[in-house]
Amino acid sequence: MSFLRGLLWFLLAMLLIVVATYVTGNYEVTDRFTGVFLTVQQWLPVTLNFEQFLVILTVVSLLLVGLFVSGCVAALVFMGGRLSLAHQKVFAQAGASKKEVGHIKEQHQRQYEQLLSFGQTLTKRLDKRMLIQGIVEAASRVVSVSQANAVVSCWLLNFETDTFRFEMGRYCDETFFTKKECLPTEQPFARVLTAQKSLIFSVRDESITLLKPDQMAKLGAATGLLVVPLIVESSVLGMLIMFCHPDVLKGYEEQLPFYNAIWAELSLALAIAIQGEVAILDRLTGVHNREYFMKRFMQELERANRFQQPLSLLMIDIDDFKAVNDTLGHPQGDAVLKIIAKLIRQEVRAIDLVGRYGGEEFIAMLPETGYGEESASAVGSMALAERIRKAVDEEFKGMQKPLNLTVSVGLAVRRFPEDRQVDHRELLRLADEQLYRAKTSGKNKVCAVVPEKPEAVS
């Protein structure tokens, strides 16, 4: 910049010299100056000769040229400063843009890795319980921040009652909520079902009475409410109800594509969980199918050996069921099968397994269960079998034939260590024998293999 200014001054000096030379050497111009001098002299307050007039004219010209040059230099300096500031601003904007692009790229990479991690985690186990747990944990990681962990709960559609039921939670359980099963018309379920998309609510919305008032303080800084539908084939099969920090919700819309990708991933995991459950269930009755039951049965026998625990097996058959199909038709027979399957499920424990063995015959496996006399930890299988028999008897009591139905139950127990050599085939055979005995000795009863008591030592 200093070089340019020096060059400019040099050129101006050369220009002045050329102009001066031209003026002094050109007599025509001099004559004109003489004429101007004679015209102006009569108006001047003082007397000047021609030489003095030229000196004054030269000084004035030099002053004008100096002012002009100074203006040009000032303009150039000003323009140079503006250009410099513009360049600096451009460079600063380019740097900021580059930094922002790098930040966005890093964020996208992190989000991509998060999505990839979720996919790998959710598909490690196809068990429904494990998948639901993975969905809840993944959602919690997405909406949790350093200021507060998100309180996440998963609610699934109960196909039998057409309600949304609490399934699992992170940093909460069913005691957090006023009820563990809600109608689709209740809030916030109704609004999310209508919108078919995630919605943000106020945790203090009076229309939402899902959370118990005394649990509000346990949320801490997680005072924002986000409800996300898990959509499979255009149907909402579940919802994530998440209490999170308000900062998460402030930036939610800006990162909506990322969040939508996460929710789609979790919906896919739910679809896999439901499909996996459907694959192991009898579609008519909702209990497990025979193939899955036998697989689990053999696994539980191995577990019983490892932990030296008893195991009981029930074979349950509906008495005179053929008359229902023959008289009332198969739709009525299917309805009866559904009712009895539901009654059996209601009587067994969460760790027990119920399956449809074939036709009107059901089977139930009771891990860690003996006859009821071995120890306090061994729940009485005889008592449970009797409860099932009574539940069916009371359900159909008083109905006209052929709907005055009952069941017969055959029971076999594999004790430990007395029966450790009994395998799954033998246990099935023993239970089936007892079922046959119950059917042929009057029906509507429970028959069991009576274990031999050890002889008393004298």
C-alpha cells in the first residue's frame, strides 16, 4: 500500500512539471494569461505587475491541484479501508461458514453413528421384552441432557381391550402414573392419535392427568413433555411418553429430521417385537404355539437341572368340546377356545408358560414348582391346576348344553433329585396319562402322578 502511494505522488509531480513546461512554453496560453491579467487588474484593490499575477495564479493552481490530489488520496485510502474491511468480513464469514459446516458435519456424523448404534443394539435380541427395553433406553439417550435425565415410559396397544397399557419405563415405573391402562380417548393419547406425529405438551396441562401429582417433584428439571407415536403400517401400536429438559424441546423442531429418523427406527424395532411375538403365538387363542412351547420346555428342563429345581407340567383338555363345533359351529367353538385360554392365563404366574398343544388341548409349564409339599419356595401345582378347573367350571356354569363346559387336567411333576433322569418326552407322557385318567374317570377333575413317599427309617 505504501508503494502505491509513493508511485502516485511521483506521477503527480511529473504531471505538474509537464503542465508547467507546457504553460510557460506555449505563447498562445501566455497571451491569454496577459489578456486575463489586463481584464482582472482593474478590479483588483491593489496594483500588481504581470509577474506577480503569474506567481499568485501559480500558487492558487498548486493549491487547487494539492486539494484535488489530497481528495483523490483520501478517497483512495477510504476505498482501500472499505475494501480491506470487506475482505476481512468476507474472510470472517468464510471462516465462520467453514466452522459451521464442520460443526454440522460433525453433528451429522454423530447422529449417523447414533442411528447405526441404535439399529445394531435393537437387533441383537429379537425377544419382545428385550426389544421394548432397548426402545426405552434408546429414547432415553436421545432426549437426555447433562442438566437432566429423561423419564421415559413405553405404552403399548392392548389388542384385546383396545387400550394403551404401561409396558416399561426408565427412571419410572407404573406407580408414577394414575393408571397403568388408558383409553385412546384420554389425553395425551387422543391428540397424538389424531395428529399421527410427535407432540409437545406442558407438563402442567390440566387435561393430562396421567402423572400422579405427588410424583411431579421426582421429575426434577425434566419438566417438558414429549409424546411420540410408534407407527407400524399407518397404525399407532405404541407411544413413548417422555419427560425431558425444556432445552431439548426448544431445539426439537430444528432437528426434527434426525428425531423422526430415530422414531422410525424405534417403530421398526416395535414391529419386529410384535412380529416376533406373533410368530411364537397361536393366532386364535393368544397363547404360545406348540413349537415355541416345546423349545422353551426343553430349555427350562436344563435350567431346572442346573439350579436343582422342580418343574410341573399340566395337560388341559376341554370336555365334550366336539359337541360345541358340531352343534353351534366353528365360530362359537373358536370363541370358547379364546375364553378358556384367557382363563388359564389369568390363573398362572408371570414365569409360567401356556401353550396350545393342539385342537382343544392346552399345556402349561410351571418352573420351580412342585406338588406344593416339597418346600416353601415350591408353589403347589395341584392347587394351581384346581384353580384353573374351577375358573372354567364357574365361567360356563348354568349355560345350556353344549356350552356348560368343563376341563380335565393331567399333572406331572419332575422333582429334583428324585426324577432327574426324566426327560421332556417322559414328562409329557406322564402328564398325558393323567389327563386320560381324568377324562375316563368322570371329567372335570385334576389327576396327578402321586409320588412315592420315602420309607421311614426305623
